[in-house]
Amino acid sequence: IAATASADTALFNIKGYTSTESGITSFEVLVFDDAGRIVATGDPSLLESYADARRLDGAGRVVLPGLIDAHAHVLGYGLLQSELDLMGAASVEDAVSRIRSFAGDNPRARWIQGRGWNQVLWPVKEFPTAADIDKVVADRPVWLRRVDGHAGWANSAAMRIAGIDDDTPDPIGGKILRDDNGRATGVFIDKAMGLIQAQVPQTGKNEMRHAIQAAASALLAEGITSVHDAGINLMNAEVFMSMADDGELGMRIYAMTGGAGDVLDAIGKPIRAYGDDRLDIAAVKIYTDGALGSRGAAMIEPYSDDPENRGLPFWTQAELDAMVAKANRMGFQVGIHAIGDLGNRMALDAIERAQDGKPSPLRNRIEHSQIVALDDIQRFAELGVIAS
């Protein structure tokens, strides 16, 4: 970068590396302004051109570009800083022990919420039940999302509040797990999660603000300076914009609206480089299916261990086509969650129709692209679709 007449800070005595079109380049001095924008890089002689800049001695440490997480959920990660973290629980007993401890430490919490359980890691690889939680917490509702966010585990109190009984039907795109007698066990897959989630106290703007700040602090500490936020609601968008206005958004956010409905309609057109280039809302997050671990990923053939199950497509092909076409028509990139090979095929079909069979400058993308039929792999290249 060509040197300019002034800058605010010069970081020297460093081993800096960055990527350019010609490959990796190195530098020993990094000059930037108070907005965080890099003004120049070079060797020690560069300091002479910025005599008025504040100088920071890097003590010979390595300096790398910030990391960009291309698929995360900032608000959810921030809320998890104060919720029950079940990541890595080694068994249902371990998970229940953590629930007991968290409930004891948070006696005033109206709902106990958390995330991270994964029955695939447990010695007995079976879904947990409401009865497991009831042993340690029966007086308050408990709602715990699976590690992938595509299943939730509730206790009996939460199910009573939601009015779940033996006759509650499965919603389209969702499933209530039931025992051999047809009774709900306490695990809800994909869109069935909404039956419980609708009863959970909603996060207010101040709570959102604090959670986003907590997430940014944790992410920045790991060197993650920018995040693609995969699905936000309107209040979340308003809080992001307010924080950017106030200079409180400590990292860059590239946000996707949650779906092609009310949130997209309210925003109307892509928001770019907002708040001193800290915020973009220029994409739309759409789901085709669930996840593998909760057996909701939409598959062309049945699951090998569940021969009656091909997963849970969230939409018909016509509905998905309409959403993708609408988002693109409004100038938004789409990021389509697709795990199963059927989910990926549906996503590719919708994108192909929206793009008239050729690549688009919007650079539409498929989030996860996890199980893809061999015949469909080449279509990513042919359509210019990013396998995210």
C-alpha cells in the first residue's frame, strides 16, 4: 500500500504476513489509522514517513490478518456465555450432572436454557428424555438445544407449558420423538422445536446488546475479527445497526436475514459498509433440511440405521424456488443450509432456476454442502455456487 502523509499508529519490530494476488508477502512495520484501516506496510524505513504516528513495539511477535468465520451465530454464541454449556458432555449422566449444577447456581432463572449435547458421543447413543432432566429439575422449564441447533431437549415442565400431549401433531419439517406407546419423549427435531421455543421468554434489545458484546470479546480474543452471521431476526438487525452507529460493534459482521419473509421485507434492500464499514446485511439464510445427528437431513435414500426415514425437507421445491428467486431479485445473496444429498439437490435446483442456469454476480452459496450426490458436485462449478 502506498504511504500517505499521516497515520495514527505504527506497529514495528514485528514479523508480519499477509496474502496478495502474487502470494504471501511479509513486512516489519504496519501503519494504521484510528478507524483500524491499514495505511501502509513495509520495512523499518517506513517509520521515517510517519514520524508523527504513535509507535508500538511488537517485540518481534508474529502479526497475521484477522480470521473470518464464514458461518456462525453471533447472538446465540453470546447468549451461551451465560447459559448452560453442554459441549463435550460424555454421557447423559454427565449432561444431567451439569444441569443439576447449573440449576443450583441459578436459582432465579425462570427457564434453564443451554446448548451442546450430542448423543452420538455417548456410550449409549440414544436420544435423552424429559425424564432424565426431571430427576434433577422438575419445578422449572428446561430447554436445551443439541450441538447442531437442530434438535431440542425439554423437561416435563417445559412440555406442559407448551401444551404438548400424546395427540400433538408433528409440524411440517419437524418431528416430536415418541416412545413405543406414542408418548412424547422430550426431544423435538427441527421445526418441532418451535413448539417449545415459542414459550421461551424472548431476548430483549438490551440483553441482545450485552450478548453480542460478550460474543465479540470472546471471538476477538481468538483472532476472529469478522463473522458471517447465518440468520438474524429484525430486532437483531436493529441492534447491530444501533451498535454500529454508537461505535460499539467491535468486529465486522456480514449478516443474513433469517428467511425470505418478514425480515427480508422489512430491510428491503442490501445494507453495505454500514457504521464505518462494520456491518453488512446483504444475504438471506434459507434452510432446506435439518442435520445428520438428529436424523433431519433430507436424503435421497433412507438412513442406513433408520430405513423408514429420509429426513425432513423444510419446503416443497416450488416454495424453495420462490424464496431464492425473491431474494436474488431484491439483490441479496442467498446462503442455503443443506446437509443431506436431497437437501443439496433441492438447493442447487432452486439456485439454477433463479440464475437461469448460469453463474450470478451475487455468488449464491450453500451452507455446509455436507452430503452431495456425485452427479451434483460439478453443478457447484457450473453455477458458480460457493460450497460454504
